[in-house]
Amino acid sequence: MTTVAARPIVSPLLLHDANGLPIHGVQARSWTVTHVDEARLVAKLEFNRPELLAAFPFPHRIEMEIAIVASTLTVAAALLPTAAEPVPVAFGFHPSARKRDCPAETNRPTTSARRPRV
């Protein structure tokens, strides 16, 4: 069982590692594409359905924009609470999301300044 903000969580949508810790977030497969063109994709996830809230009881919306310009991949993510309480999250990207056949010194992600909204 997982506990988030002192709330016990039991859900088939939540995966756990060998130590019982949650990994990979909730397996929500209900993204809506709001824009797509040759170089950019924008999508959102409304995290408000009962089965999602059973796994993570913090209503919110995630918006992501993925763009490729020249040889640069940009991924922007925003999380917007849709209820009065803050949403305890951290974003991460799997290490397999890297350019193959590229020297390690040029294959490092960079991040912009974090802007927490509390």
C-alpha cells in the first residue's frame, strides 16, 4: 500500500517497484491532443475521473508541449490543480529518452528554472 499526504492509496493503476514504492505514476491513458503540426504536439490530461482519483486523490490537469526545432527537442510540462488543495508531484523522464549514437557529453538534458505553484 502507498500513502500520499497521509492518505492510503490502493489502485491497480499504480505500479510499484521491488521495494513497494510507487513508480511511473498512474497509468492514465486518456490524454487529449489539443494541437499538432509538423514541429509541435500539445496534449492535456484531465485528472478527475473516479478511477484516477482512487489512485492519486488530487484533482489536476497536466498540459504538455513537445516540440522539435532544428536538432533540439523541447518538452514543457505544466500541472494545474483543479481543486483547492495543492498537488504533490515531481516530474521525471525515463533515461531511455535520449539520442542514440551520440557522445555522452552532448547527450545531456537541460532544464529551465523550476516554477513551483503552491
